[in-house]
Amino acid sequence: MKPTFKLTALSAALASAPGFAQAQAEEAELAALTRPQSEVSVGLGYWSKDRPRLGTYDGMSQKGPYGLLDALINTRDDRTGTWFILDGRNLGLDTRELRMDWLRQGNMGVFLEYSRTPRDEPYTVFTGVQGIGTTTQRVPSPSATSLGELHLGTMREGLGAGFTKVLGGGYDFRVSFKSEDKTGDRLWGRGGAAEFVTEPINSNTRQMEAVLGYSDKKFQINGGYYGSWYTNHNALVDTALTTGASPFFLSLPLDNQAHQLYANGGYSLTDATRATFKVAYTRATQNEDIPVGAVPVFSGAPTSLDGRVDTTLLQAGLTQRTSSTFSWLASLRHYESDEKTPQVRVVQTGATCGTCVDTTPMSYKTLTGKLEGTYRMMQGVSLLGGLEYSKQDRTVPVGNFNAAGVDLQRFVPFRSELDETTLRLEARRSLSETLNGRIALSHSKRDGSDYTLTNEPKGDQINPIHIADRDRNKIKLMLDWTPVQPLTLTFNVEHAKDEYGTSDARPFGLTEGTASLFSIDAAYAINEKWQLSAWYTRDQTEAKQLGQRSATDGAGEAIKSANLEDVGDTFGIGLRGQLMPKLKAGLDILYSKNVNKYPEDISLIGPGTVLPASGGVTTSPLPNITNKLTRVNLHANYALQKNAEVRIDYIYEQWKTDDWSWMFADGSPFTYGVTTDGTQVQQAPKQSANFLGARYIYRF
Amino acid sequence: MRVLLLVLGLLSATAWGQDPAPQDRVLNGDAKCTRCHDENDSYPVLAIGATKHGTRADPRTPSCTSCHGASEAHMSHKGGSGAGPRPKPEIGFGKHAKTPIDTRTKACLTCHQGSSRVEWQMSAHARTDVTCSSCHLVHAPRDPVRDRVAQSDTCFTCHKEQRVQVNRPVHHPIPEGKMSCSSCHDVHGGNPKQLTRDSTTETCYTCHMEKRGPFVHSHPPVQEDCSICHQPHGTTIASLLKSRAPFLCQECHSDTSHRSQAGALPSGRTTSSGLTGTVARGCMNCHTNIHGSNSKENSATSGRFRR
């Protein structure tokens, strides 16, 4: 316990004695080091320009001044071990959050928290659509000639609370609750054609988790309940042209909820052997009345879905260190998502099934087994070998068959069984003072049952990416090298290659994918006062995709071969040091360049043009897209006194892009509709801004 | 009286000049360590007093030797010529410490095996020789990895690809400090990809519950795994998509008519579905409810996520 003094005549006498002042100073210094510290930071910052892309989430997307206010009140009563923590961050910004913790350590604790997460849409919309932000929106017809500027975005605003209690005898209890409102609007589409509307968002989510835990030296277990509820205050968006024509009613997510009971635990059979398990059962339901607009509805369609998905998890594992040189691990996991939503008809346009759409409840279960062994050789060198087998059973019981037994509602061929086997080999070296590292190789092979065919022969010619036959090979190399004491270098090299199985009957889809990464990090202690760090990463992915194109819009039937590529070069530099006894300074630089390439060869196998055209509008191949980010941050802290300082931040950032997503082929803004709408969505191709901020920081 | 006080003061000063028996400073039983180790040492240790470990009113809190071992050889070393270097403490946690990984981890799990760490031994981190001190700074007053804003720097020490991805123009608000790696990943757990929940979709639903459905018209990959289409760590494409439309959609769809169109930009305004699969929202210009639709409109269109 920290000694305390009363200012009595005796202590006054002691205080006057030689050496006491020094002892008191040492006491104060020790207290500053060993007791929780509070900190308040108050300041002002200014962004010189709007920064819609880089300010998407930080609450500072607009040019102007911002309040910089953070506060951490962190106290502990040493006698009782009671903590009180009040942590407020970004209190002057739209991203503000506040959390209060009260904890009697070893006994009980409570917390309350509040947070806001804005997302300012980085695009600016120029539109004449009426009713944005509401559930009734009208698209101009004819096209609007006067467009209003619109900035979309969403805000998440959450409140949370929690309670923990150590019950004694190894038991403890934890409960937490969080409610979050999400409001705003996001880019959407009207569904009938490429016309603009927004999705009005006004929803709430709630999550509650309660866990009873037990822990002793050998056995630990948690048993809990996790519930989550989603409530959407909007259900349907009524859209039409301003003339009243083309009414489309767009559905929105409906209220849903899920309840989970779970238990997980572990038992240490010996010092070297541990068994673990996990079981969980979840029931998710959605049974809200399905809203309907002024549109025809099939008489047999349900008024509510009675949607239900039951999920079961069973997992067990055993790990053992058999000797000082060998350890192994085995695990088995069964995960089943069983959708019990009734299979009912929702759409039927004729007396019999001319055009029909049924609900398509999908279920799947995955069984995964894993076995790994690690042999520890001399001098910190280990060898690891592993085998993993995964088997998945999948069902979509669609009964919408034609006379030939073909599923009329299926657009993508389906596999009811998938199997994947993975082999891993790894060598590691650790515990060395100069050179540590690892090299890991893995090979996996995925295949499955025959495909259930679709109603479209051409649709059957594809190998869907997530269920296609696939051979995957990976290699990872990591080296951590300390050639001299103040310098550490870390190298990472990774390469992965996927080869997808094709056949004459099913030649299309992704045929090959590769991903590679090279990274080097360096940390160098220049002297006792200055440290330098730097890193560079090059990452590259490629996807080769083969497809067919049917003759449409004047374009001839063709075989398409795309070689999509994404190359990134990123580096960072960090410098920290002490310029003067009272002045510390730092520099951070981040530069990132990313190039996306979209070359696609089109080999005609029928009459027509290479690319389509319609109504006098032609099309052009896709240029590359380059994104560049530069951010430079200079900061300095000047100590006014031992527990107070001033911090100055200067940031320069620039983001450049030639992203054509919202452009016509000539670079002009894409415009929705032809005779209707007229909405444009734009972003500045170059966004640069400077930030200057000053804070006063006080610690106590 | 003043004379008496002066004498007391002098006596006290004399006592101060002596070398008293070392006393505990921040942890119970730390005196034998803190007589040598303090903040001026090459291994500054006292700041642990400001942490939960240093809350001595809680009888569960450790002494130095609880974690570092009794280390008798380290403490009894007399030094002097010919004595050789002082042996290290029995259990070291530094980057270049010789202590086996299992031993380091066990030092923490002796107290912390419960709660979210019951499955630690089965976790991907444990299997790749990551130990608690690989990420946690136990002596720091505020452990960076437990701070949402600072946490990712620790993770990026190993996860280089993700360090690059979060700096792409489209990302979750990780650099902004509104999310951290542990918002989605339970780094101590045994779930696939060390996710906080039992599957990718269940993890995503914690924030994106509107995607859970079940929907009247379901899009099967959505129910199965969000990461079939999305790269959650960051991309250059809106909505964290892995690839752009129409290429992304054509990884599964190879049908006739406009669905098989090549990637291309139109020269001007058009509503032809055969020309608008790439520009703007691509296929989602019309298939706007791509995660699932609850429309009951008696039209095949409603089953194609257009209503």
C-alpha cells in the first residue's frame, strides 16, 4: 500500500530533515510510474479542403475547423482495487464515443458506452429525383434539367451496457447489451432499369449476450445465450416516374431475430494434454408481414414468410505434447445450417406454372477434420505436418421442375456435395537472437458431386467459383533477421495459385487465380533518441476468367477471356525522436499505388460486332484504374511542464483516381436513364487537403 | 519542544542514510526483483503497477516470479570476475528469449485459460507459435493491442497483406479507429479464420443484420459466405467487392442475353441492360436487392432481386 503522511508536527520535522525532500520526490516519481494516469486533450484542427474519399469515416470530410477533444479519466483506489475509467474520444467530432467503466477488480464491474460511426458517401449525387430520404420517390420524366446536389451517408449511433461479477468458487458471470440505430440513405437502383433512387435506412439492431463461466486449474467452461434482433422502420419503397408511370415497389429487409445457446470449454487431462469442445444451437427467424404495393400478387403467396434457419455447431479437439520434441492436435467440427423456411410459391403468372417462383430454402452442413503434428528439433527448429479434410452437403429443395425434370428456377448449376483435402508442411526456426523464420507449404484439392443442371444450357457451362473443382497451392516464407543489434529486418514472401477444373461440358468460369506478396520491414534505432522504421509491400492478384457471350445488342456470339489484374505498391516510413530535451517530433509517410487492369479478349464465333451497341450508343473496352494515396503526417510534442504538453499535427494527404465506374467511355459523367431521370454520380479525381491541429495535453 | 523535533529529524535523517531492507514497490513480493529492476533498467518494469496486474488489492494478482519463475540462479548470481554473465530469469518473454513458446504461454494461461481463451491451444495463432507476449505488452500501463485505435499495428506485424488492404480507398473503418481487427476476429479462439462468431456470415451479421433474412427470394451465396463476393479488409471497388461487375457476377452466372455481356463502358445514355452491366453499379443497377428480396410482386422480376 502506498504510504500516506499527515502534516503533523512530527512529519513537518521530518520534512525539514535532510534527504526527506529527495525521498518525497522519489515517492512522487514512483507514483507517477505505477499508478493509472489520466489525460485530457483539448485543441482545434482545420482541414483546408473537402476530402470526401479519405474522410468517409473520420467525421471530417468537409473543409473547416474541428474541435479536438479527448479525455481519459483513469483512477484506481488502491485500497479496494476499484477502478473508475471514463474514456471519451473524438468528443468534438461526429465520430465521438464515450465509455464509462466501474470495476471492483476481482469482484464486479459495470460499463456504459455510447458511440457514433458516420459514413459519408464519397460520391456527390446530382439528381432531380424527388422524395430522397423517404419511402416515396419519384424519378423525373422527362429527364431533369435542373439537378440538385446531394450528399448521402449513414450514421450508426449505439448505446451499450454490461455487467460482470466474479461469483466465487471459480464462477463468473458476464452480460452485455448493445442497441444501435442506423439512419441515412445509400445509393440504390429502381430495379426496372438503370434509374436512380436511394435506399432510406432507418433501422435498429440489438444484441445481448449473457455468459456464465467456470474456471479452475484443469477445467474451464462457458455457457451462454446470445440474442440479436433487427428492426427496420421502413418496409417498402414506392417508386415511380413523376408522370405516375412505371410504378415499382422495392422491398426492404424485414425484421428478423436470432437466439443462440452455446457452451464451450476445455479440460487439461494432464499438463501436456488438453481437450476442448464447443456446442452451439441458433434459431434465426423472420416472420414479419410481407408488405405489398399496388402490384398484382399471386393468390397463393404467403402473407408472411415464416422464415427460419436452425444452425448447429459441434466441435471437439484434442492436443497433446507427447514428449519434449513432439506434439499433435486433432479436431472435428460439424457445422449445419438447416433452413426450415417453407417451400411455397410466391409468383405464378398463369393458372398453371407458366412463370413460377418458389422460395428456395437452402441448407448445408460441413464436417471438418484436422490432424497436425509438430516435431521440435534442435536449436529451436520445428517441423509441422498437417492434414485437413472437409466435407460439405448442400441442398436447395426446389420443386419447380418441368416435364423433363429440369429445375426451371435454377440459374446456376448446383452441387450437393463438396469435398476438400488440404496438406500442410511447415518448417520454423525460433528462439534465435539473429535469425528466425518459417516456410510453409500447403496443397488443397476440392471436388464434389455431379452438378444439378439449370434451365439454361449455357448457364450450365460454368464452374461457379465457390463450388468448382479447385487445386490450391500456397507457399509462405517469413524471415526475421537482426544483423546488428539496432537493426531488425523482416521479410515476407507469399504466393498462392488456384487452378479451377474445367471440362468440355463446363469450360467457363474462373480458370486460374494467383496472389503474391512481397514485403520488407525495417526497424532501426539510430541512437538512444531516434528510431526509424520503414516498410514496403508489393501485392499482386490475377484472375483468369473464361466465359461465353450470347449474341445481343448487335454483338456476336463469342468466347471471352479476361485476365483481371490488381497490383499494389505501398510503403510507409516512421521516424520518432527527441529534438531537444522538451521537444519530441515524429514523421509518418504512407504512399500507396494500386492499379487494376481489365483486359478481355473477345473471340467471335458468330456474326456480329465485338462489342454491343444499342440505340446509337456504342461500348468501349475498359481502361486500367489507378488509385494513389499519399499521406504525410508531421507531429511534435513540446513539454510545457512535467505533466503538460502541446502537440502540433500537420497532415498532407492526396488521393488520386481515374476510376471510371461512374463515367461514360469518353470520361464524361454517367447519366441515368435516356428520356427519364438524368441523375449523375461524381467524385473529384484528385482530392488534396492539408490539416493543421494543435492540442494542449494535460496528464494527472 | 523544538529541540526535540530537531533531534527526531536528525535521527530520521540518519535512518534514511542506511540501507533498509527492500520493500515491495508495485507487486506483491516484488522486492527481490525491484531492488535491481526499475525504470532506469534496460528492462523497465515498474509501469506494471498501473495495470490490472498491479492492482494489489485483488488477491489474484501475480508477483514477478508468478510469470518469470523463481529464477534463483538469476538472483543469487554474485557477479565479479570469472563469474560469467548473470543467468536470465527462468521464463523470458522477449522477442529473442530462449524460453520455449509453450512455457511462455503457460505462464499466462495458469490464470487466464478461462473465458475467451478456453480454446487457445486449438487456435491458429497457437499452432503457429504465437504466444501471449507476441502481442501483449504486460508491463505497459495501456497495452496497445487492447486499444481499438492502436491494435491493428500489432496485428500488422505479421499480417502484411491486411496492412495494405486497410489503406485501400474502400475499407472498414479500421484506420479511423472505429473498428479493430478484434471486432471480427477472436484471436484467442478456435473458430475458422479465428472469427468472433461461428461462421463468416454470423460474424458479419453482428453489424449487418439486415442481410440475415431469411428472404422471400434468397441469393444462395449470401447465406453461405459473404466472402465469396466481399473482401472485408479493403479493396478499390465500392462495397468491398472482390471484383467488379460484370466479372464478379460472371464467376457464377453464364446465361444468355445481357447476363453474358463483356465488360465495357457505354458511350452515352442508355437503359439497355446489355450495355449497363459495368458502368455505375453494374449488374446491381437493376438487380438492386442482390442480398435478397422480400417482394411479392407476381412477376419473375421479383425473384431476380429487382424489387
